[in-house]
Amino acid sequence: MEKRIKEIEDIAKLDIYRDKKCGIPEVILAEGKEPKWVVKLLMGMAKARGIAIATRVNKECFKEIKRRRSKNFRLKHYKKAKVVAMAKTGYKTKKSNAKVGLIAAGTADIPIAEEARVIMELLGYKVIFAYDVGVAGIHRLLSPLEEMLKVDVSCIVVVAGMEGTLPTVVKSLVDVPVIGVPTSTGYGYGGKGESALMTMLQSCSPGLVVVNIDNGFGAACAAALITKQCYKN
């Protein structure tokens, strides 16, 4: 029986076969961890499974990852998403023909949308995306939505800050699940994503589900699991 937990010194116990029971592999949250720990966790996971992913990787942390990583691993840094993927040389992600839609309301929402996009692509799914199509200019939304429905996306992730109405609007126009991601863009009363979260939770459009503020990763995982079920043989 394969050992399912990989201990990394005295700092972590990696759940290296989490995807077998949960459908999503363990992904390392870099935020709040010392960069040298992040490097060890990435290399430990990559050695065990061929690839390792870290989210919320800032510039200082990435510099340390780049400096300390073994030459046996290739490294990919997705700057806007703050995501790093470390893989063994020759490792290839298993690709799916399944497609997921992704929409960002404004330019300020793109970093969180990019986190969702990168995670979904690293999990093997094709992402059809459109950015800066929020309710301030709602006419911009229709063409991207038509394209997404035409290629049969399994669901649509909608990222929005400020008052957060875009996911409700999108769900009123499509027959697939919509995952709302409130972002911390915004200011004044109900700023830092609170208004966006409350608006999405109060939505009257059935079929809209909501993740926490700035949780592009969580939305990507939910979208991946929905898509996996839709495309099961």
C-alpha cells in the first residue's frame, strides 16, 4: 500500500494522494509560510507526484523558490495569479476536452480571476475567459457569454468586486451552474469585498453558488469537480 502522507521534517505532513479521495490534489498555500518552507513543500510534493502547486506566492517567496529549487525540476511562475508550479522534467499534465467559463467584472478583479484560471488549467481543463465585462457596461457581457455557451462550458466562474452584481446577472442568462467570487476591490461602506459577498449571497438567481472573498482557488476547485462529473464516461 502506498504511503499517503509524506512528512517534511517537522513542519508539514503532505497529503500526497488527496486527489484520490477528494478529486483535488493538495495545493500549498505560501501566504504565512517562510519561503524556505514553501520550497521544501513544493519539492517534496513534486518528488512524490510529479508536480506541485503553490498559491499566494509573493515576489520574495518566488525568489527563494527559484534560488533553492533542484535542477531536476522545472519551474513556472504565473505572476498575475501569484501561483507557482514545480514539476519533474518530462512531467505532462493530463488534459481534458472539458471547458470551463471564467468572467471578471473589472480590471482590478483580474488577479483573482487569474488564480482561478491557472488552477483550472493546471488541473487539465480548458478555460474560456473574458475580462472587464462588468455591469457598468453590461453590453460587453453578451458576446463572451454566447461564445461560452456555444462551446458547451460545464459552469462559469464569475469574479466581481464593488457591489458584486455580475454573478446574479450571468446566472439569469445561462443554464449552467455559476460560481460567484467576491473580490476585495471596492471602498467605502461595505468595502474590502463585504458588499460583494452579501450581494452574491442574497442573489435571487437560482443556481448561483458563492465562495469566500478573493477565493479564486476555491472557485477553481469547485468548477473542476463540477466539470469532472459532467464529463464522466
